[in-house]
Amino acid sequence: RQAVANNIKILEVLERAMKSGSSITAAAGFDVVVDHVVRAVKQKSGQLPGTYFETIEEFGSYLISKKNMSCSIELELQQEKIGGNMAIFANSLGTLGVKTHCIGSMGYPKIDPVFKNMNDNCMLHSVCRTGQCNALEFHDGKVMLSSMDNLKEMTWDMIAGRMNREELIGYFRDSRLIALLNWSELAEATALFQAVYDNCIKGGKKEKNKWLLLDLSDASRKSGEELVQILRLGEAFAEYRTTVFSMNENEARLIYKALFHREGKSRREMGQEISRRLSIDYLILHLPHCAYGYTKGIMVKEEGYYTPVPKLSTGGGDNFNAGLCFGLLQGLPLAESLRLGNATSGYYVRTGESPDVYRLYEFMQGYTKLERAGD
């Protein structure tokens, strides 16, 4: 019954958004790549359709079996699409109606044609050449093989030099939402995020009606000291903006180890302890089957819209973040915002497309009917 009640609140917000649109603005940076979504071919004979490696474990076991030998693996291109946490997140948020300034690596001096397909609510400010990523899709996850060399030149001074500096500062200072994403893969990410704080936030008004989303992405290659440094910067942002840390299980375990110098236990306990340690407003742990949210000592859990056979999983977490932020920006409580994030991601992994408010309304309305029937 509580799930049905939460869904009804969300449906009411989506109905209002369908009628009145949105005047909310956001600013997001900085990583953008061209995604080549591929499947690893397991077996193929002549002109017959091939079979794919279905799970990461199956693919990994095959590679291990070739130890001290060699092998050739065919990668079958499924699609070429916008990639990078910022671009996918911004496109999803824009599709939901939020006008979003996208500042990053979409091609320079000309924007790569693939990004012309982003939603019209996305205002593109491209400052350098884009990166490349082969995204290996499996039923239980994905393996991202990225080339980010082109993004190494992206510093605050370079960005400000290729844009109007005052406009750049204004986008981050004045928007209702700042999203700083994929810290892990950007060579200058800590300095970039620090520059946003120093130039756009520090010393200004404390406006807790404005939001900051921070998603570090897979920090496996970062040291514990680097992780703690960026977490402390997040706490500095939290003095001025309502701050949301969003992470998946792998990222949570790395952050937990950096903070407590030991391995984490259950997902729920990890989230609780990280939330207690950090001086932030919201900590979000999003998983394939559910999402946990922590704020002011309160924990909320919302079940996800899981499918065992996703059409596209690359970008599922970014769509979750977009739905979550859309809910929070619309004034929804944490539980309903988590559910909206789960629904946005659930729609995306089933269809390969980010939903607008109309499609999201239909998707959630269908599940509300099923949950009512279950009661």
C-alpha cells in the first residue's frame, strides 16, 4: 500500500510537469565520449546469427581459459550513441524537461554529429575533443573500455578560455542543480571540481534550495587519499548547496575502505556508516534491484524495476541519477525520488531510450495498477 501511495504522489508530479513544463535549470560537467555499445560473440557459424557471452563471469572464465595462449574475440556493434556520465545524465534530465547546460568534451572546434541527437533542452558548450568508449554489454552488467586521452587537456582555465568566463561561472552559480560526474576517469577532475567550488560557490550565498549531485564513478584506479580528498570537497560544497552523493555498490565499497581502512560488510550497513561519517545531506546507493537513501540518520529503501534481460544497461545509473534529481527538484521526498530514479532507469534499460514525462507516467501508471492488484 505504501508503494502505491508513493507512486500516486509521483504521478501527480508528472501530471503537473506534463501540463506546465519546467523552468528549472541545471549545469553539468565534464566528461563526454562516443559510446560504441558492443556484444562479445561467443559462437558464430557462417551466415547464421551468432550467440553472445551473456554474463561477465562467463566472459571472464573464457579469457582465463586462454592463459598462456591467445584468442580472438569478435565484438559486434549494437549501436553508436552519446556516452560519458555527464552526457547520458544531461540527456535524460533534459528529456524530463530540465534545461541543462552541458559543459564538456563533445568535439572541438566542431561538435561531433552524434551529440546533435541530444535532447533540445541540452545546451551544448563543447571545449575539447571527445573520448571513445567500447561498452561491452552483458545481462548482468557492463565492461567499459575507455580512451580518455583527449580529455587530459581539459582544465578550468582552458574551459574558461574557450567559453565566456562570466557565463561559465553563472551557469554553475545560478542553476538549481550542479552535477559533477565521473571524477574517476578525468585526469584533472579534482582540480576541475575544486575550481567550480572556488570560482562559483565559495564565499557566495548559502542557498540550500539549490542542489549539487556528485557521482565519482568507478574509483578502482584511485588511491584512498585521493578519494578522501574529493569527499572532503563534497563536504565543502554541502555548506552552500544541498549535496547528494550517488554511488553504486563497487563505488561504495571503495569509498568505505578509504574512510574506514577496512572492507565493508552489507550494502545497507556500508551506506549507513558512510552517511554518518560524511557531512553531506543525502547519500544514495543505487543497485540493480533497489536503491537505498540516507539523510539525517534516516534510511529509506525502494525496490527497483529490475529486468534480467536489459536491452541496454550502459547509462542505467546515469538515468537513475536524472530521475532522482528530477524528483528532488520537484520537491518530492526522498522515498518518492528514489522510486522515480528507479523507474527512469527501469524504462531506459528496457527500451534503450531515456523517458520523457509522458512515457514515464505511462510506465509508472502500469506498475501502480499491478501493485494495487497485488494488494
